[in-house]
Amino acid sequence: MRIELRGVTKRFGTFTANDSIDLVVEPGQIHCLLGENGAGKSTLMNVLFGLLNADEGEILINGEAVSFANSGEAVRRGIGMVHQHFMLVPVFSVAENVVLGFEPTKSFNRLDRRAAAESIRSLSTKYGLDVDPDAIVEELPIGLQQRVEILKALSHDAELLILDEPTAVLTPQEIEALMAIMRSLAADGKSILFITHKLKEVRAVADVITVIRQGKVIDSVSPTASEGELAALMVGRDVHLTVEKEAAVVGDDVLELRDVVVRDDRGVAVVNGVNLTVRAGEIVALAGVQGNGQTELAEAIAGLRRVESGTITLRGRNISNLSPREILDDGLGHVPEDRQRDGLVLSMSIADNLVLNTPRRAPFARRGTRNLRAVQENATTLVERFDVRTRSIDATAGSLSGGNQQKVIVARELSRPLSCFMASQPTRGLDVGSIEYVHRQIVSQRNEGLGVLIISSELDEVVALGDRIAVMFQGRITGIVDPSASRETLGLLMAGATESANV
Amino acid sequence: MSDTSTRSWKQRFLEASPLRLTAYAMIIGFVLGGVVICATSPVVLNSWRHIFSSGTGIFSALKVSFDHVGAAYRAMFTGSVLSPQLFWHSMTSGHGWDQTMTPLSETLTYATPLLICSIGVGIAFQTGIFNIGANGQAILGGIAGTAVGSMIHCPAVVHVPLTLVAGILGGVIGGLVPGLLKAYAGAHEVIVTLMLNYVINAFLAYVLLSTALQQPGQSNGLSRTIDSSATLAPIFGTASGLRVSYGIFVAVAVVFFALWLLDRSSLGFEFRITGANPHAARASGINPKFVVVTAFAVSSGLAGLAGVVQMQSTTHYIDSGYLIGSAGIGFTAITVALLGRLRPMGIVWGSLLFAALGVGGRSMQAATGIPLDLATIIQSIVVLFVASPVLIQEIFRVRANAQAVQLATKGWSA
């Protein structure tokens, strides 16, 4: 299917989210829409999918002008969308989810489960989308849930598939698998619109790249463009993809983990005897494929998960199984992995979020009564210092883009007196400009003598930031290497080979 | 996804221009109430049956309808707020103020305990706790207050505060049970509080027949009367006949306390963080057990206070019908708290509205014969529409709140 957007404009009040956008997707093409958070990518896709009405411009399918009053009409015209947040019924099986709304039935309107499962199997084999039709969706890993969404779109005979930030939630392996699926779909003649802000993926999979910035199409480029060029187009200026930093001036041990064992919610020991030391003035980057215990380890350090055995020492004091309050007061700065779930209260103001974990501390409160003026002054200072882009400190945290939400958390944590700073996936889902900013902040804190622990599944980030890189695999540290170590070495460690065998 | 949709629902519910929506909801409530009046009145129905028999039939039918509805609402207004005639009479002659002010006094008398209880429920809601047991807690407050008011004898300066504190403590006892069970055993507070209401109703029946509390010489469920030193006296004296009591100052104090707690105190900030996002609360070092127990204590303490104020300012004793059935302010309080969008000032207006509809409904019933249930219908419609702002927006084509639109679109990514 050939789809064309001509002069599509969408305004919200005085704000123009899409400004006269022209875009053509050819059949069998993987067309990538690249842009920062808030550039207008999602708005454009919502217009295309019939969720929003364009104020100006038109949409043409195979040369014929169309307009969709709702997403149902878009689906009937062969457009399928996989949202960033999945729209699945968690307790239903894969087959039930895929046929939902278009169920095949036997006599007396009984659901024909066999036919449903059969149609999924045939789609699965055709495109290499391997999923068990009888599996319950909530029990599947995120990567497979996404496949269910893709299957759902395909089962409605989608000819154009819109993938909105599909890789944001995936592990590197899952991303590889998704790309293979995208290629096989394109080979079959399906058109794919792939929305992302990750440069590497774009270059790996796209046929054409369209960069949008502040609601406008900036340029269409081929995937041979360098990452630097793409980044510059995206943010409108030159971006440093590597972090500039001097050699670490290392001090005393600040965070020490000894034989730490942590269990996950199912009772499995997912952290199984971790030993790690973070010293003042250095950044230790904990690398590893997601799901190897890093999340649980970070939670244990922050006091959010029980330490089964072993000790966690912060500045010489054993903090294992202390309450989160005591650990925060002992000077652990913590940027949680899931910022919207654990780091912010989206319905509260930026000012309140900036004192979220110091509600009783002077000068923000005295004898149980909050000093709102101090809270406001604190917010004004931090918003400026950390370059949080917002119209007001009283705006809700939920009104901020992902990058600015992360800046609020980083600002809050770094504005407290700290002895160690721990950040989980500090730049996940952020655009290039915000990543650069957060990285610079982390490095400057380390230069001032703070011990920093970064937990990240992005290899680029680990290599760029870390003074030492610890690799975690199946609950253990498989090796601690220098950032100059080759990617192969890191890859092998991440796959479970031990350091002695490879370095 | 379910997460996003509940958040946006809550967001809209708590933030969509509240005054306007409530005003619209009231208009709809009264209009639909008028339709119900017409549809249930034989006189009105009869007039509509004859609209074709004469040229002016439709006009006379309309007139009958409007007269009927007008009379009902006039009775409701004069019975709960002010009668213009009486007011004019008092203004010109300087006499009869007591009679003129009686409706307002009655409304305030009913509103006082309701307001206190609703604020208690609202604070719990803001913490993410559904305290369905406010009624039981209010009853426990009433029992404790009656005990202290009737068994201890001391001057009013000591006795009144002592009785109020007893009421608060009685409520807190009722609230700590579900609070501790939730914090330490993970019991769901809705089930525990709901069921405790029945337990407490039975307990009330039991203590009213105990030698300690039962009125001497009585065989049915009726408590001793509290000492006059323990009562909240009518502000304008007993001779005026105006029942509005010093309890109203307790209510005002509660409103100020709630404003401070929610907007200015560290504890209230922790309550609201926990209510809005329990995960972030825990990660921020807030102890969820502490918050659950203290929020329950505050909420149920206010419920208990409502119960004791009700008893101290009106009956001065409790009987087997105390806060039972339609008198159960603890249940109305849930509705009022939602109507007031969980904010203290909103709850002030909500409880005044509900008290006025209740008091006015009784006058309407006396004056026009239209049953009191009409007031309940109007209350229900108002709440229904306030709780569903989207519906109101559709009906009145209110320009949708820009924030809500953005939220809906941002849900997909960002």
C-alpha cells in the first residue's frame, strides 16, 4: 500500500504539533520517522490512524484521498498500529486477544477457539512471528506481547503497519528479532512506519529516514547517514555522542556489596552472590542483558527489596534491609528504572516532585508544617540549573516529556547531600539532547568526588560513562573490565563467559 | 494500559473545572427532578391529557406543570434557606427573626456532622484508602461520647472538650482495626470497614441495653442523657428555638485542620503522595504502613467526632436508631466527599447542599405532599453527573479541558 500525507497540520490551541507535514511510504518500504520526544511523531501517527483529526492537509491511500473518523475506519482501510503501551487483555490467551472484536464463531455464537488458534499459527509461520496461541498474555515477556500486537494488526489485513517506539521496552535480543520480523513483513510487500528516536536502530533497519523536529519535516535521508548527522538533524545542533571526561580520581570505597543474594517476586534468587565496590570519584557501570538480576539488585540497594544474605555497605555502614527512608537519609541518591512508577507522582507539580523524598527535611518543612516558599524556591533554582523545559514549576510532572521528567528526578537526587549516586537505565527512552545532558550531569558529579553506580542495558552508555564496567549475567558478576575492552569481550561476558577465560 | 486509563479518569475527575461542572450538575438535577414531579403528579398528568380539547390546552398544561414544580421548589427553598416573606417581615418590623432564621439553622445543624464526617472520608480517599466504615466509626464516637458525657461530671469548660475527645478516640478505635489489618496483614480495607459497620450496629444495640449506658427505668434501647455541661449548646440560646449549635465551630476548626493537613503539612503531603502513586511513595522513603495507619486514624477520628457532635448538639442521647439506615451520615459522607472532589472547601459546599436538600425536602413534603424521596433523587442525579464530567461536557458542549485532550493523545507515547 502506498500512503501519502500532504500538508498535514494539527494544532492544539495555539500549539502547532504538526506543521504541514508531507510524507510518502511506498509498498514494501520500512520508513522511519525519527525525532526527539515531543517532536510531533506520535501526534502525526494518531492523525494517520484516525485517533485525531487533522486541521489541514490530506491523507491519500494508493492515490485516493481518505479521511478517518475513528481508528476503526483506519483499520478497515488496512492501517494497523502497534502502540508503545500495548492494548491487550492480560488475562486472555494470545488467540483470544488477536481475534477480539472479530471472533470466529461456531453455531450459537460460540467462540471457535480452534479456528482462532489456526489463523494465528498460519500468520505466525508466514512472518516468523513465533508465539504460542494458547499462552496467556500476561505470562509472556514484553517482546512476545509486542508480537501479539503485530499479529493482531496483521490479522486485520493491515497493509501499513505503524510501530510507535516499538523498541523502547525491548532487550537487545528482542530488538534483533523485531527487526527480522519487520524485514520479512516488508519483503511481503507491507509498508512499515517505524517511529523511534534511537539512531542505531534507524540505520540498521530503515529504507528511508524522515527526521521531524518541532512538528516540521526537516529532511529525508538515507540510512547511510552517520549517527552524528542524524542526531544533528534531530536536535538542530551538533551533539556529542561520546562523553568527554578526564581520568577518574579515585577515593575511598563508598558502596560495597559482599555476597549479596536477592530473590525476585517468585522467590527465585535472581541476584546470587554479587560482589562489587564503588569508590568515590568513579563511575561503575553495571552492564548486562535485562533480566539478569540488575533490577532486583538496584531495588535491594535502595531498600525496596529484601537482601536475603550478604551485606551492602554505604560509607562503612551496613545498610542491607534498612528502610528506604534510612538509606536515602544515609546519602544514597537513586534514579529508579521505571521513572513514572517509582520516581514521580505524575499528578503532582514539578515543585512537589522535586521534594518528594525530603518532605520533612529543613528547609522544606519545620515541625511537620511544610514551607511552601522554600519548596517553590528550590524548584525555581533546580528547574533552571537542570534545564527542565516547562512553562511553570506548578505544572504537573505528567505534563513533561520523558526527558524532562528524568531531569526532574536527577535534579532532585543530585540536590541532596549524597555519598553515592545510583541510576538505573538513566537515559532509557530519552532523546539525544536529554541523554547528553543527563550524562554530563553524572560525569560532573563524579568529578566532584561522588561514587556513581550506573545500571544500564545500553552498551553505548555503559562504555561511554563507565570508569569500570561490571557485567552481570544470571545473578552474578561475570567480569569487571576497563571501558577500553572490546565489544566482543563485553558481549561474551554478557552471554555468561567468565572474565578469566576471555581477557 | 489499564493504568493509564484509570489515571486519566481520576485526573479528569479531580481537575475538570469543578465549580462549573457542579453548577451544571445541579441544573440537570433540578430539571430532571421537575420532570419526576410532573410525571408523578395526577393533577399535572390530567392537565396534559386535555391539551387538545381546547386551544389553550397546551398552555394551561404547561402552566399547571410549572406551578406545580415551582411550588415544590419554592417550598424546598423556603424550608432550607429563607422565606422571602418572613425575611421582609423581620426586616420591616424587627420581629420574628427566630422564625425567619429557622430553615437556615436547620440546614446548618444537619450540615455540621455531615461536613466533619465527609472531610474524614475525603482525607482517606486522598491517601488512596476507601473508608466505607465511617458510619460505624461515627457510631463508636457517639457511644464513647455518650459514656463520657453521662458518667463523668465536671464543668462545661472541661466536659465539652472531654466529650469531643472521647468521640474522636471512639472513632479511632473503629478505624485502627481496618488500618492495622491493612498495614500488617494486607486485608482489604473496603471489605473490613464495610463489614465492621454491621458489627458496630450490633454493638450499639448491645450497649444500649447494658446497665452502664441504658437510661434507668427504660426497657428499650435508649441511652442516658448526657449532662448539660457536655452538650454543644444552641448559639442563640434555647429560647430562640434555633438549633444551630456551637458544633458549627468544631466543623470550622475541622475545615481549617484539613486545609492545613492536606496543603501545608508534611504528613498530608505523604498522604497525597501515597494516594497518587504508592510505588513512588515507597521509593521516596515513605513508610506505607505508617501512612495507612495514621490516615485511618485521622479519617476515623473525624468520623467519630462527627458522631459525637451530632449527639451533643441535637438529641443529647443515643438510641437504637442512632445513625442507622437513612440517618447514616457515614454513608452520605462518601457521596459528599466525592461531590466535593475530596477538597475541604468543596466538601463544605457539598455538605451544605446535601443538608439543604434534606431539610428542604421535608418542608416540601409537608407543604405540597411531594414525597421526601424527590430530594434524594435530586441528590443522586447531582452526584451522578458530578462523578461523570464527560457526560456533562457532552450535554453542555463545554469546551473540553485542554489538559484532558493532551492527556488522551499523550497516552500513546511520550
